Amino acid sequence: MSSLMEMYRNPRYRGVLEDYNRSSTEINRSCGDSVTLYLRVNSQGIVEELQFAGEGCSLSQSSAELACRLARGLTCAQVVSLSQSFIRFLLAEPDQPVESNLPQEFSYYNDLRRYPMRQKCALMAWEILENLCVAQG
């Protein structure tokens, strides 16, 4: 995986997951982007599989792809922590240092830290993912 645009153009996790047991949709009312996440979480709280569907800009769709790539196989607690890390990263001031232990792929969104009006696009999937893991254990 080489960039945000690569994830947007060649998603591996786009589609509707069969036999999902959690899903949610969010729509960015300011631009019309939409993201739906489909998760299959086992009885131990591990995200076994997930996929996304949606339409919109490269930011919203690549971010959904990244969330799926990084969350697969994690416990819900780990997913919540990862999601919160992405949200803190993206909402930090542009010149503020970032946590050193973040996934390398977060850096694809580094320039977005300078454009608050576009951050909602990249945050949608992460907020959905966190809510799905928190709400149902």
C-alpha cells in the first residue's frame, strides 16, 4: 500500500459483508459523502471481518478502507484505542508532534490536519467503527 490514492483506487474491503452482525451508516451532510461499515465480531469481541460501502471523496473512502485494513483481527477494545488514536492524530494542530507509535498509514492524512473543513470526511469511518465496538461490547 503506497498512498491514500492507492487505497481509494484499489480498495480490498469495499462491499457488503455477508453474515455481518454489526453495521452502521454515517452521511456527511455538508458534502454528501456516505460510509457504511459491516462488521462480524465474534463472541470474544474480536473483529473477524469487516467491509465498507459508500460514496464520496477520496478522503472518506480511503479512510474507510484504512480503518478496515487496520481493525481486522483486533479486539473491540483495541479497535476503540486505534480509532481514538486516529481521531487525536487528525484533530491535532498541524505543527503539533504526533504519537510515535501510530500506524505508518496515518501519515497519509498528515496534510489534512491543515484543513479542518475536510477532516469530517476522513473521520466518518473511524467514528462509526468506534461506536460499533463501544455500543455492543
